[in-house]
Amino acid sequence: MIQTVLFDLDGTIIDTNELIIQSFLHTFEGVVDPPMTREFIIPNMGRPLVEQMVHFSGREQVDDLVKKYREFNVTRHDEFVKEFPHVKETLAALHAAGVKLGVVTSKIRLTTEMGLKLCGLYDYFGTIVTVEDVENPKPHPEGIQRALRELGGDASSAAMVGDSHYDIEAGKNAGVVSVGVAWSLKGMDYLKGYEPTHIIDDMRELLQVVGIQGDAR
């Protein structure tokens, strides 16, 4: 049985997809030519924000773009953000079964906690590791390793759940089970290409992956 489950945040347990897309479109309006498009943004989602800004702008100095993005992102946060289906009931079932739960995300702590609290998920997690807490973001295993230490978990009985190859590769690099979520905005074929240990179509299926009898349905 898996005793520790770590989750990515954006696109995995919380639907921030439209908020992220709108934040990028706002940030780069009139800044890049040709104009930024959703199709260009989506494949790059999941990377740390500064890396994305450098990539999108072609600039080394992006402090102004990061500031503009975060101001929009925080101001419009509650308008766009919601949990994905069956996340809360699945977390409740895992928590009740004694499974240790954590978040490992490439977001900053402010917006990470905003999203978790807005969706009523914050109290389920024993640790939250953000991009501000590590030197090496995903796909490096540092965030997962830190979360396991803080939870008292072991890689041999842990899983990392996420919607992007950064999550899957981080899981593999940390020696834990990797679980891809089929509702990834990047699509099922994209996920399969990185060969996660499991792919789930519904968050409730995670209970069977972990080893809890039945599911929350």
C-alpha cells in the first residue's frame, strides 16, 4: 500500500488553467510580436514562472513581466479557480485511511495557499513545498524529497500525482510511483509519452492505486 501521496497543484487538483492562460495573455499583450496565443502557452505550463517568462519573451531580465503576471493572477484568482471533480472527497478518503498527503508545486506560496483555501483543500495536507522552498524545481526530485522528509514518508511507498511531464519525471527521479491525470490540458497522448506508472481518468481511481479497497464513488 502507498503510504504517502504528493500532488502537483495547477492542472492536477485545482483547475487554474484558465487563470494561468489569461494571466499570460494579459502580461504579454503588446509585448511580443506575433501576439501570444493559448496554443503557445499550454505546452509550457508546469514550468516555474520565471523560466516561462524568459522563454516567452526572449529576455534575461523579466522582473517587470513577473510583477505584471502576479498582479493580474492574484487580483483575478477567485474568479477563475475551482477544484477538479472528486478531488475533495478523494483527499478526505485518503486522509481518513491514514495516508500522508503533501503538495509539491512550481508556484509561489501565496497563490498556492490561496487556491487550496479557496477550494477547501488546505487542511488535508501535512506539507506544502513550493518553488520558493527549493533550489531545483521539478523535474528535479528535490521538492519530492523535501516533502517526504517533512511527512516522515519513504520513497518506496510514495506516489507523485501530476498533469505534466515535470511531475512524472520528478517522480521517476525521486524513485516514487508516478501517476498522470487524464484531465491534463496537454492531453492523454502527451502524458503517455512520458510513461507514468499509472494514468487515472477520475481522481477517485487514485484510491485503488494507493491500495484502499474500492473507491469514493
